[in-house]
Amino acid sequence: MLICLSANHKNSSFDVLEKLSVGADSAAGGMLTGHDTLSGAVVVATCNRFEAYLDLDEPFGVSPLPAVYAAIDAVSASTGVSAALLRDTLDLVHGNGVAEHLFAVTSGLESVVVGEGEIAGQVRRSLEEARAAGTTSPELERLFQRASQTSRGVKNHTGIGAAGRSLVRLALELAESRVTDWAHTRVLLVGTGRYAGASLAALRDLGVTDVRVYSSSGRAEKFAVAHDISAVPTDADALAGATAVADLILTCTTVEHHVIDAGILTAGRALVAATHAGNGASVAEAGAVRSCPVGSEPEAARQLVIDLGLPRNVDPDVSDVPGVELLDLETIRIHAPLEQLNATSEARKLVGRAAKKFSAVAEEQSLAPAVVALRSHVFDILDGEIERARKRGDTSEQTESALRHLAGVLLHTPMVRSRELARAGDQEAFLGGLDALFGIEVTLPDSAAAPVGLPGAAGVSDAS
């Protein structure tokens, strides 16, 4: 049985999501070691989402709740969020609902910015990380690969991709009311990952030409050369000075500590003031600050800080610095635009159809042991009859061919009915028929088990 435990911007606070993101890397492994019935786990962790997709290997009729609670305990151990809080806030999706949920997530339909494109890549990388860690399973592989295919289909056949905007672009749109002229805006970009590249592209689309990049990991120089911008040295004074002369600071790193705080901004302003007083030559030589007209003092002009990091890259105390305004993920989420109704409606239809197809295949596979048992039974009888015919001296190929054709004709209707009953969720009817007619008893794997809710969960979606 497939199960998804989901904490997202709709059911969890930003603080909880931030804590969950810190320990996401080790959560999947902890889940598998915490309970024997968990055969696979893939964790999807983004700035507004933490989800654990689990593959349970339980015999028919056994409750999956012990495994679910073990998974919650593992998440708690790796992130520091209490198990009680997780049980109260997590949404549980199980059975056939898992496919529709993941397909919607991957297509951007559950994002803060509906239709945003980054999530598809994040879901794909989550599967790659699970493969590398050895925590995935064949059914999870099929689920995630189908999710990527569905996302591409939604993007190609609906307007959701065009209507949707990335988180970066939404943040910059919200910033526009605070920016007089993008062409003369000095930007400090903190981070060199995928979001940094997307941020730089979005800034350039707005007409920004003055961008400098900083990375505490030392990757700024390589990023700067690749994107034809300037890099800020990694020493503390260089960073502080760079913050002081930037009109806009945009952070998007994955470090687990604050890169920017009030102390750094204040220190930067002091360095700039010292430079103007003739005491900051070393800072100027390091390229951390710009020259200003002789005799002028750097004023505490309005400065915007955009924090796209999770965990937070920026300490909220920067808002205490005169002239500084902080725009973080929590604020961006509040201002997220309404869905583009037509595009979203069509996209959800595509997602629903893809989920039904995925579930139909899974249901058909759930009767595979019974189908194999029936075919084995019939073919054993067939082989016995052919052997008896040969012993009677009938070695005619026509006789053997006719018997094999008859067996195929007799099996055709049961095979068709097995698929129909499986898709309808009525596997028991097929199993009962096998037992009543042929005395064949088959116990199905857990894929046919009925869904069970999670007591205390914020929301439960069944497999129906």
C-alpha cells in the first residue's frame, strides 16, 4: 500500500516546515529502519512542503497504522519536531489517493504559486536522492516516474504553466512597489544553487544589470564567471560591506544557519561610514564597497531583503535595522495570487485521469498472483492431456495446437474479468470464483488492502 504523510503551507506553520526541512535528508533511512513492513520511502522537502511517500509491505487486512506511527517517530527523531505535533498537523493520503496527490503536487497545483515549475524538478531530485540512499522501491519508482510524465503532460496541454509563476518571480513582483528603477538597482545575490540561477534570470528580465554574488561555501567566483557578474569575497567584512551598498539583497541558499542578520547589516554600514572617513581602505580594496562622492555620508536609504531560503537565510531581526524591509516566504505565501481557474480546472482533470490510470494498473497487478495461479492450473491440465494423447499414440501437432488454442479461449474471459474486477476494487469476487470452481486459494499482497485512516491527522484522503 502506498501512503503519503504531508506537511505543507496549507496545514502547517512556516516554523514547522522550516524545522522539517533541516532533517529531511536522513528521514527516509530512519523510517525504513524503524519498521520492518516499510519497504520504501521517498521524502520530498521544499520551501513550502515536507512529504514522505511510503511503500508498505503488509499482508491483506493488516492495519498499516503501526508503520505510519513508526514513520512519524522517525521524522520526529531526524527533525526535532515532536511526534504529537506531527500527528496533529500531518495530512494522511493513502491507497489510490496517493497518486493523484503526488501528480497534483508535481504539476504545481498544490504550490503557493499555482503552476510554478520548480516543484517538478524538486520531486525528480527527491527520487534520485532516494535511489542513491537505497530507500526507494519498485512501486515508488513507478509512482514518481509517472508523476514526472503527468507534470509534462499538464504543462504541454494546459495553460497552467503559462499562468503559473515561479516563487522567485512572485517575490520580485511583490518587490516592484518598493523599487523605483530596476535598471539602477544594486543587487546582492546570496547563494549559487538552482534558485540563484532562476533569481538572476528573473532579475535580468526586469532590467537589473548590477548584481554581485556571495556564497559562504566559496562557490561565488565560479558562479560569477559563468553568469558574467561580480563575486564577493568570503570574508566577513566583504559580506558586511556588500550588504551595506545593495538596494536589494536576495538570499536563496540551503545552509542551516542565518547568513544575514541585523549585526551584519549594522557592521556593513559602519564599514562604509569608516571608508568615507578615510579608515576603510582595506575594505575598499577588497571590493566590498563602492566609492561615493567625496564628503558625502552613506544614508540609511530604503533597503529590501528577500529571503527565499528554508531554513531561513535571514534573521528576522534585520527588520529592526532602520530602512530595512524583509520579504520572506511566509509573507510571500500570504500574497500568493488566486488560481487561474480555467487552466487549473483542466490541469486537475488531466491529473485525475492519470491517477486513475496509475491506480488501474496497480489494481490489475494486485490480482497477478491469482491470474498466475489460474493459468498454471489450466496449463498443468493441458500438459497432462497432451501427454496422455501422446501415450495413446496421437503425436499429431494439430491435436496439440487445437488443445492449446482451446485453453487460450477458455482463459480469455477470466483474464478480462480479472482486470474489470480489479479496477472496480472487487478482487474478492475473482478470488471467490477461483476457490469455488477450481479449489484454488490465493492470498493477495497488501495492494488490495482497504485504506485505514490516521487518528488525529488534520486531514485524511481515502483511496476512493
